[in-house]
Amino acid sequence: MSNIGTQKKVLSSSSVTKATQTVRIVIIALLLDLLAFTIILPLFPRLLQDYREREGDDTTLLSWSLHQIYIFKQLIGGESKNPKWDLVLLGGALGSLYSFLQFVASPFIGTLSDRYGRRNILLATMIGNILSTLIWLFSKSFGLFVLSRIIAGLSEGNIQLSIAIISDVTSKESRSKGLALVGIAFSVSFTIGPAIGAFFSSKDLSQTFPQLVKWGLNPYSMPALVALILLSVETLYLYLFLPETVNLYQKSQSLQPSDTKHQNSNSTLSYHQTNTVSQRLSNLRNLNWIHFLFLFFFSGMEFTLTFLTFDLFNFTNMQNGTLLGYIGILSSILQGGYVRRMARVVGEKRLVVQGVLCCAISLTIIAALTKTSNGIMWLYIGATFLAITSATVVTCLNSIASMQCDDYDNDEQNVESVSTNNNENNSGNITRIAKGQTLGVYRSLGQLGRSAGPIMACGLYWMAGSEKCYGIGAFSMLIILGIVIVKVPYIPTQKQKSE
């Protein structure tokens, strides 16, 4: 009997250890990926200004883009009050383009990961990321820079596949804790990445290696080189250490003793036993649109933040990096010390409510910056509430969405994902909700919000100024708060299940 008990413990311990190691590999790789991504964030205003100063030819893509902005200005009633605002609108268009391409690519990446494996598709997307950064490194023209953003948008699959992999190897009880690590990776990256970008933007490789200028080396090539190194290291790391996880849950279940398997199955499926496939599909439809609406307004306000500081306070790259770093540090502390613990105590939905409310407060404060005497102090107070939002909303919505899916995917005929046009009548024939494809659609709707949000916010900022722009954002968040309270499903905590 003691040998049997020892065998059970060894099998259970081995499964947990493998899952923990996989999560650690994913988070380290995601951290490298997000560091490379966030390097460019504080550089956008002055990077675009640099291209505008260097490209005076009317035949360039930049000239064409600025001409389209001029036409848009005429259509809505004349000239902007501040020439910097043209760059705000152009930056919003670039941000929207990047996210729109992710909206297009995400469902395909998710579906391919179900069919060919998370590891293989993740490595394939990394090749695209490396190519896009290499083009940025030698983008002597605005046109090449835009090409690099197009390739990056179509290739970015790390975030959604990281969420899918963590969902593959964790139980529903520990999933929020695992996905909180994704949020921490975001926070740490937004702390360090912008600072890295701001620091290396002062190192002009075109002056250090003038012989390479003819090949496209430019004043912002150094941050691109750092990003390229990070992505190359990440790709090698994933190739060497990341296992395939798409059917890991199924395999680990088959290796466990029958009584342990039965115990895990009861724990994992308890939520599904009280919620039919039809109910979970309905929940996913609601979550898709809530994810879209939240990111539509949040990403728009977030994207214009560095342009606002450039406009109101004439912030340098380093000052913008410091602001984003402050948000990132505070958000990572909250992720590790608050969200990971409280999700199991009060539930993910309550944390989403808290985060959306804090976002409304933050945007209200930022909207009033033009009327305050201590503008920078109030900017950081608003940023504090924004950090709470960053730490809670998306992480907990991701966790709730993943809990609507089944724990592994297979090739059965009645496996389905949820999309915006699913018919309720179809749900009766569905026996399992495919995780990779479903989370791909979920992320795709979020990226659609990120696509439309920046151009909306930048256009509103250009037309009405920061006060009305952020005021409308705050009011919209209050509406979203009401939708969250009514429509987001509540997942019982482990304590409540035991009671």
C-alpha cells in the first residue's frame, strides 16, 4: 500500500513540476518579447517628428499620409490649434494599423496552434517578429518603418499563445494565478522596456557607423538593434526549452492513478458541470464584446498619453519612459501582491469591476490637467489609478474567458469556438469549446478595439483637445462598468465551492 501511495505522489508531483516549468519558460520568453515590444513606445512622438524633418519630398509615404491628415482636417472644419497634434493623429493611425493586423491574424494563429501545436506556431511567429525588427533597424524612410509595423502586426502571436499554453497546463483553480504572471510580465516590461528605449535612443548608430547610413541606419536604429537581440534570444530559448502543450492536460490525466484523476476531474470540471456549453458560449460572446469595448477606450486613452505629455509638458523620451516605468512598476507590484491573491478570495469579476472604476477615475483626473496648477503631480496621481486598471482588468477577463473553454482540444467533430456571429441554435451540437481558436477570436476582438481605439482617441484629441478627449473616455468607462456588473459571469472562488 505504501508503494502505491508513493507512486501516486510521484506522478502527481511530476505533473505539477512539468506544468510549473512550462509556465516559467513561457513567462521568461514573454518578458523578452514584451521588452522588445515596449522599447518603441516612448519614441513614437519624436521618431515621427524626425521622419517629418528628414523627408521633405512630396512623393514619400509620409508626405502622402500627412496630406491625408490635411484632407481630414478640412473635412471636419479647418486647421489644428497645435502642429504637434498632426503627429498625434499620425501616431494613432500607426497604432491602429498594428492592432488591426493582429485582429486579422489572431484567429488564424489560434486555429493553427490547435492543429499544429502551440510551440510550432509560436516559433513561426517569432520569425516574423525578427524580420520586422530587422527592417526597423534599417528603415531610413517612413515607408520602411510602416512595413516593419505591418509585418510585426501580422506576426505577433506570443501573447495569445502564452495565455493558451498556461491554460493548457494549469487547472481552473490555479489559472488566475498563472495568468497573473502574464500581467506581471506586462508590467515589468512596461517598466523596463520604455526606459531601455529612451536610453538607447540617445545612442545614434548613424553617427557611430556613418558608412552604414546608405544601408538605412538611422538615429533610432540602436533601440531597434536592442529589440532584435531580445527577440533572437527569445526564439532560441523557446526552441531549446519549450515543450508542446496542446494535449498536455489529456496526457497528464492518462498517466495519473484513477482516484487522483477522478479528484482532479471533479475539481476541473465543477464549473462546466453547472454551466452548459450553450451558457458558456453565451458568456464568451459577452466577454468578447466587453473585451472589445474596454480596450477600444482604454487603449485609445493609453496610446495618447505620451502625446499628451509631449503636448502639455514637452516631455522628452526619458521623461515619457519614466512615466511609463512608474505605471509598470506599480502595476507589477499589484499583480504579484494583490491580484494573484485576491482573485482566489473575491473572484475575478470583482477585480474587473475595481479596475474599470479606477480607469474612470484616472481619465477624469487626466482630463482636468489643463486646469490644475500642479499638472505633473496630478498626472502621476492619474497614472496611479491607471496602473490599478492595468493590473486587474485584462488579466482577470482573460482568466474568465479561458474558464469557459475545455481543458484540451482534439479532432472531434463537435469541437467549436465562439465568434461574433455564432447562432445560439448551433450550440446544441457542440460538445467541447476549442481553447486555442476560441481564445484567438477573443483576443482578435480585443485587438479590434486596440485598432480602432487609438485613431478614435487621437482624432478626438486633435479636434477637441485633451480635456474633452479624456472626459469622454471617463464617461465611457462608467458605461462599461455597468455592462461588466450585469454581463460578466461570476466564477465561484475555491472557498465558496468548498462551502
